[in-house]
Amino acid sequence: MSIEVRRISKTFGDFTALKGVSLQVGTGELVALLGPSGSGKTTLLRIIAGLEVPNSGTILFDGEDATDQSVRARQVGFVFQHYALFRHMTVFENIAFGLRVRQRHIRPSKGEIRDKVSALLKLVQLDWLADRYPSQLSGGQRQRVALARALAVEPRVLLLDEPFGSLDAKVRQELRRWLRRLHDEIHVTSVFVTHDQEEALEVADCVVVMNEGQVEQVGTPEEVYDHPANPFVYNFLGGVNLFHARVHQGRVRLGALEIEAPEHAEAQDAPAVAYVRPHDMEIERDHNGAEAIEAIVLHIYAVGPVVRLELKRCDTGDLIEAELSKERYQELKVQAGDLVFVRLRHLRVFVSEYSI
């Protein structure tokens, strides 16, 4: 089942939640709607589900207009952040509920329901908890029950709204990997909302980055992370160092440092911002004649496999952050107060219209 969103707009009073959003989700894809609070991602998900009505635009399922269809007619499975399980029902009965309330002529027999629910319990690895009540389950187990209940009615599309947002970090990490494996097994077209960049990049086939009711970029996790379309995407996807700069005829000046930027050969003394991620900062003890920023080591955070250095630029006084492997850190033997030279790899420059 493919989904196409065409020029969807939605307002709530004076607030514009979506501004002419267009998007395509391929059959069997697992797509993440990623963005900060208020970016419009949950509103878009609810419009796809039929829980909200757009002010303008069209929703198509497999090329057919579904904009005016009811939630039931769209055959959508929806998983909420807070489980929404029936507390007075067992795990088995929660999953069976959607099948039991179907109209009589399409309702499965008791035996078919039993077999279907049993198969789903095995699929979500909870067959040993069929007779428990939601209050007797962990948060991660409840969310798996909610997912099994959504799958029980054999939805054409599965929609998940911050499905792991209320869980602690370790459980959230385990569940998102489990969701990825489950999707690879069932291949139902799925869209999930998250504000967690790591979650989106780890789980999704395609990431849709949203901001202020608009789509900033659509691409694979690798594309949006390694080739961000604009400063917002660069800032939102992971840690980043920002440098105010000026670009003139293919060279970018960052304080006392000048670096080649041939992609901006036409720029004439234009204001710009340059970005580089902490792991793309190369630290050296000696200048070695290379283009580098002189900096003083202020703090060292050496817990875990990656060592983070907080540095202060000698030319501007600005703070920057670098990440080193444990091995490289031990090789350099740097300490707080040391002078080091920082070379910038994979610098990305945005001129004038993106300057902040």
C-alpha cells in the first residue's frame, strides 16, 4: 500500500500546523516523520489516519483518493504513545478486541480469532503473557501489546505516534530494534512520528525532516545525515559546531582561518555559516603547516569509547567540541590547558540566505 500526500494544509484557529506538505511513501516502506515539537508531524500522521481533516490537499492510498474516507474505510492501524490498552481486559482480549467488534458478516469465528491472536502473541514475543492484565506488564511489553492489537485487524497502513516516547532509554533502544526486525518480517507500509534523531536514523528506511509545518528534507538516513539540505537539518541531526564566516570567490574565512570552498566560487564577500560535526574535527599537537584552528583544551570527558574535548579558539574565544576515539586520545596525551591545532574535515558552508 503506497501513500501520497499532496499539498496538505491544516490550521487550528490562528495557528498553521501544515503548509502545503507533499510526501510519497512507497509500499512496504518504514518512514519516520522527524522534527521538533510543533513541527506538524503528528498532525500529518493524524490526517493520513483520517483522525483530522485537512483544510486543503489530498491523501491517496494506492493512487485512490482517501481524503474523505473514514478511519475504518482506510483500514489503518494506529499505535499511540501511551498504549491506550483496556485495563480490564487481558493481553489476549486486548489484541482480540478489534476482531470481536467487527460487523457480523466479516467477523472471524471464535476459533479464527483465537488462532490469529495466538500467532500475533508469538510474533511480538508475548505468548507467555496472554492471561496477564496491562497493569502486570512493563512499559515495553504494553507497547508490544498495543502494536499486536493494531496488527490484528490486518491494516493496510500502520501508523505510530511517538511509540516509544514514554519508555526509558534502554527499553526504547531495545524496542526500536525489535520494531525494525518486525517490519522486515511483515512488510506493512508504516509511518512513525518521533523527535528522537537517533531513533529515526536507526529504524527508518526513509526520514522526513519537518519544521514549522513544512518538509525540510526527505531521504535515507545516510542522505539526511551526511548531506543535509540546509542548516536546520544539519543542526537537528546530531551535534554540530557552527562557525560564522564570510565567503569570497571560493574561499571561506573563519576568524584567522581560511579554507577553500570551490562550490561558492561566485560568492562576493558574502556572510555565511559553516558547520562541522565533532567527529570531523582532527586534533593535532603540532601545526604541521596545515590549515588549522589554534585552540586551548578546557575540559575532557573520557567516559565511554568516545572522548569529548571542549576547546576554546585562540582567535575568537568561541567554544568548539571535538570527539576522538579512545585510542587517538591516548596517543595524543592531551590535558586541560594544552594548546592544540584543529583541522576541519567535511566542512559544510551555507551562504547569505541561510546565515543566522
